[in-house]
Amino acid sequence: MKVDGTFDIECAEWTRFVVGSTYERDGGIRIHTSIADLTDHLTRRPGLTWWAHCGGVYDFLPVIEEQRRRGVPMSGDQSGSRISRVLGGGVVLRDSYPLIPLELWKAVELIGESQMEFDSTLMPCTCMEPCGGYCAMPRAFRSRKVWSHVAERCASDARQLYFLLRRIEEIGSALDLDMRGTIGGTAWATARARLGLPDAKHSPSDWRRLRRAYYGGRVAIVRPVARQGRHYDISSCYPHALATVALPSGYPESRSGSAARRALESDSCGVFSATVTVPDLFIPPLPVREPKRIVYPVGTFRGTWTGLELRAAMERGVKVNDVRWAIVWPSSGIRFRSLILEWWEARKRAGKDSALGAWLRLLQNSITGKLAENPSKRAVQIYPKGIRFCEAKAPCTRFRCTGSCGAYTQMDQWGQIWSVPIHRPSSCSHIEWAAHLTSAARIQLLEGMESQGANLVYSDTDSVWTIGNRAPSPLGDNLGDWEYKSDFSDFECAAPRQYRYTTLGKRTVKTAGITISSAEYGRRFARNDRGVLSFSEAAAVGRGLFQRRNQNWNLSDRGTRDGFYGDRRMSDSKLGYTYPLRYRDGEQKNSDEA
């Protein structure tokens, strides 16, 4: 892992540059008064690798924009909205967050330090939000004393990040990890080397077929409102699956019709496309894809599942009408147990709530996501040497580009920034393993949900919220046990992963993708200007790559508008259950082909 230096920037109102700082072991700390000065220093000598924490969504952007303005060709790896790595100007910029996915204030505990805080007398918070004093950052333009204080904080962050990366290398050496630039890459490389795991060798078509059985975590809203109850979590749900689930091995075979049916009935390990009839169960067991979401309905429908999940559904009265096709493996076995137990014991020694414990938890969890890595990716090129256009030849037509031809997609308005498709099969792309692991996690969650019956309030991936007094089993804090988290009161849920509750006298709001206050949640409206546009968004807008986010959010009010809550519709029950949802015939084809 190459670390030549680290850098950090501080801005007022998110995009008004105040100060930047770099740290090198030999050169020490250097303060920079402009983006141009910072960029000049980063690119002064070819071959250097610079790191920034959350750089892919913030610190990199003004540097990339300065390079773009100068006409410097660049390329980058894009992962969702994040630019994880940038090559340009003879140097490499790397984001440390994919390797250490913790907030910096938590991560620096690994080096026995705490993050420097702003002096509240110099930078008093007036925004009524827990911003830590950032709302007072414009004072740095008017006061040399405030500017010097901000520069000291910026320098401290850059220095701490450098020693944090070195500390992660030491931890990796102590645990015999094969270090990579991301925590998922590190986990997979280590497991592959130490456990002798085979490389994934799926064809693109087989990968897409197997991908249909991969659904992720389950979210269920049973009671939109609950006065009080208890919250339980599965302790390390996905690591437990890695340590206990038998995964497919050997060379897979494709079967259809009666041969596929016999494979299911003989308990063969595989993935099956079938038509099923789910009876009117209180908690239906099988997910199915609709055009815009995943639901768990009752009725007759078609879908693709692992044999593990399909057989668990059959035990609950689900009837398999026919099996269209199957991909089966000749054998199966538990592959990750020894490594997961080793990391689990290391986490217990470090303390689950410590920074090292949190990093080890993420290390274990990252394997499942890494196994589902899509071999079809996209890279970014700025001022590319050549541009490949779609020629409207098979598999494309003059009416539709499939993307399989490798044509570039223009991201900006001037033809400077392009998205480049890359099909790069990865050794880790065992989508069939990821499907079986997530299936096992959903089955364990289903058992916990069923143990609560009509007392169930809400569930999400590895947790249940209940108004009952009976805990899911087994209860404890060992790997895979159900762990008591807290009592709660005044639970309100608007949609999947949008809810608030009170625990220990504190009102807490949970929302996916945005950070809002309890007052904003109550108004069902939030103005999200706390951040900057992602690289893709900023390129499309065309005002530069470092632009402040300014977006309004209307939180889901589906519960009051049309009675819809996640994967359920409100029934006529006076108890307010959101069950059941019956599968609609018109969406059967879309669900299987999505």
C-alpha cells in the first residue's frame, strides 16, 4: 500500500475554499492558501500517491476541477457516486474511506488520539444543528486568528490520516492481511490467499441469471406506529452466515424442466427459477422483484431463488408449481469459517465498540458485498485520447445502444468528461455465494420475525422491533445470536428505512441517504444543502465539479396517501397491520426479468 502523503481541505459554506494542508513524513506539514497552490504541490513530482479521507466525494473534487481547467487529462475509478481513485498530472489520488469506512473522529482512536475540535469561542455554532462550528467558517475570511485556527485543524487532520494509514498497515501485518486499497479488496485477497478460494469464472449471461437470486436485506413495516417495545439485532449477521452456510463448489450445470425439478427435490445446491403459490401467511417468505422495488407477496408468481430459500419457503406451506430452469453445483461446503472466527475473536479482544472493533466488523461484513461485485463497471476519463461511439451494430441497433459495444457516454455539456464501460471479470465475483449468504440471513431474520407474530413492529436486514416481551432465540452476544439493543417508545415509520423513535429520553431519526432533524421529519420535508454534488451530478450540471448541493426532499407519506407501507398494504384490521399484499398478475413478467 503506497502512501507518499495525505491532504485535507477546509471550506466555508461547503465550496468556498479556506485552507488546505498536506502531510509528508519527510516534508512534514505544509499549509496551502488556494486550490491552485495545493494542486501545484500535489503534482510537483510524478509518481506520488496522495490520500484524503472521503476524498472521492469531497476533497478530490476541487483538485480535479483545477486540473480540468488546466486541460490535464485524467482518469478515475467510479464506484456509485464516489471517485475512489484518480490518475492525472503524474500522480495518484486515493480515497482512504473505502479502506477505513469510519468517520475520522472515530478512526483516529486507532492511533490513540482524538480529532481536534474547533474552539467554540472563535467559531460559535449558530445554525442550531450539531455542525461542530462549521457554520462559523466564514469568519476565517475576516479574522487572521480564526483562519490560523482553521489551518491548525486542517493540518491536524492531514497528519492524523497519515499515521492512521500507517496504523492500518500495522494492524494488517499483525492479522496477516493482504492489504489492498479498499476494505472489501483486503478481505477478499486475504480469504483467497489463506483459504485457497477459486476464482469466479462465470460468463456474462450466467452471471446475470445468478444475479436474479441475489436480493439483499429484507425490510418489513408491520406496525407503522408503536407506543413502546424492544429492539433486537443479530450479532454479525453476515459473518455468521459466512461461518455456517455451505456454499456451492465445483463446475455448475444448467438444467431445465423436469431435470430442474428433480434437482430441487433432491436438495441439490443451486439457483432455481420457478412459479410458486404462497398461501395467506402473516409473514410471507419469498422476495420477488417488481419494476421498482422488491416485495414479499402472497399468491401465485414467478421468480428466481436459491434452493436454500426456496426449500425454507416450502417448509412454510409454499407450493412450487413448476421449475423452469436451474443452475446446480455438484457439491457444497463451508469455506470461510476459520477466517471469520479468527477475526471475530480479534474483534472481541479489541472491544466491539472500539475503533478497531468497528473496523474488524466492517472487514468481516465486506466479504459478502465483495462477492456480489458486478464485473461490468464504468471508469471516468477527462480529455480522453480517443472516444468510442456506438456504431449501431449487433448487439446494438440504430434505435438503442445496449452498452455492450463499449461506446463512451458523455457526462458533461462540452465533451470533456466521458464515462467508459469496462467489463473486467473479477476473481471475487462469486454471485452464487453472495446469493446463498443473503438468503441464509433472510431466513434467520424470518425466524426472528415469526417468533414475534402479531407483536412485530418493524424489521430491517438483521433487526426486529417488537411490542412483545418474548425475545428471539438464541439470545446472547455470540456470533449469530440475537442481541438485545434497547427499549424504545413512540416509534413512527413512514417508509422503509425512514423512521424515528425515542430511547433513553433521546429522540432519534433514521433515514436512508439523507441526514435530517426530528423537526424536518415531522414536517415530512427537508432541505438538504449539507454537502456537495457528486462527481456525476456536478459534471451534468456544468458549472464545475465542486458545487454545493441544494436539493429539497419530500419524505415518503405513502402511509397517509394511499395506504402503502414498503412491501405491504394497509388491511382492514383495527390493529393497523400492513398485511397482506397480493401479487398482481400484470407485474409477473416484469418481476422475473428485472
